[in-house]
Amino acid sequence: MSAEDARQQIERIGRSIHRRGLTHGRTGNLAVRDGERVLMTPTGVSLGEVEANALSVLDLTGRHLEGPKPTKEAFLHVAMLRARPAANAVVHTHSLYSAALSCLDGLDPDSALPPLTAYFAMRVGRLRLLPYYAPGDAAATAAVEEAGHAGHALLLRNHGPVVAGSDLDSALDALEELEHTAQVYFITRGLPTAPLTAESLAALTR
């Protein structure tokens, strides 16, 4: 994908995320790998107003190279891209049900959501829950990078999801599945549920 195509994809996906209510206000950010550089949504810009020609450019250490000032959560994106060399894009939102899930006590840090559906199992897999860090706290970098080696979908406590993918479309597919499953989880909370068995999960990979 050319740098110009990547820029257009960020604008398209950003506006789609905002239009469908997967984020609100000026929250949420996107990143796409462009060789050794990373194109990223800038700070203080609503995803509904992202423009392809006004993106931040960083290197994979998080150093700002050109363009407007990047989101203060840039470290989340570069850490995930470093951890997952096959991934070329990262989506981070404060989606309602995922954010609500991140606030619940008693979640399993290794698997914050049970595999309630086959699509969650296929598109998200295991959702790891990270400890709370203040927004923009670069101290989270090491935790994100370590967890990113184990899986492409993370949930930041009291914050929201971070999902990597081969491109923005696939990362967004996984994030939407996570958000949908979180909604199913809340609707069925307190009721007896039947998550997929180990055998069912294994069959999905055959």
C-alpha cells in the first residue's frame, strides 16, 4: 500500500468509526505502518474530522518526524506495531461496551471476555486485560509491547481496547467484534451462558 493510500484509509476508517458511534468526541486514534514510519491521527482531532493530508508521522521508536503533533497515546500504537511485525495497523477507541467492561472488577487478566461466539474466537481470540495507566502515560509502553507479543487485541483497564491487524479494515473488524461481544456479555450477565468449549475452539482453526 502506498503512503497516499494509507492516508486515505485512515481518513475513511476514522470517519466510519465516528459515524457509527464506536467512539465519541475527540477520543480514539488510528495508526498505519508505512515502511519504517507510522502514520497516525493527530492530537485533539475527532475521528469524524480526520484528514488524509493532516496526519502525524513517527518512527517506530515513537519519535515525531513530521506533521501535526501526534496523539498522546502514540506509544500504544508503536508498541503494538513493534510487537507484531506482521501487523500494519492499530485501532484504539473508547467504545462504550468495551470501555464499560474495562471498568469491571474481577476480570481474568489473561482472558477478559469468554468466547461467547465463534466470530469473537476467530477475530479476537484471547483478550488480555492490562493494568490501569493514566492516558498518555508512557510507562504503559512495556506492558503493551509485552502483551502484544501474545495477542493482537488488548483491553486497557478503565480505558478501552487496542487492536492490531494486517490493515485498518481487519483491525476494525476485530474491534467491532470485541465491542459486540462485550455488549452480549452485559446483556447476558447474571444469566447462565454456554461459552464455546475447547473442542469447539479447536475446530475453528482446522
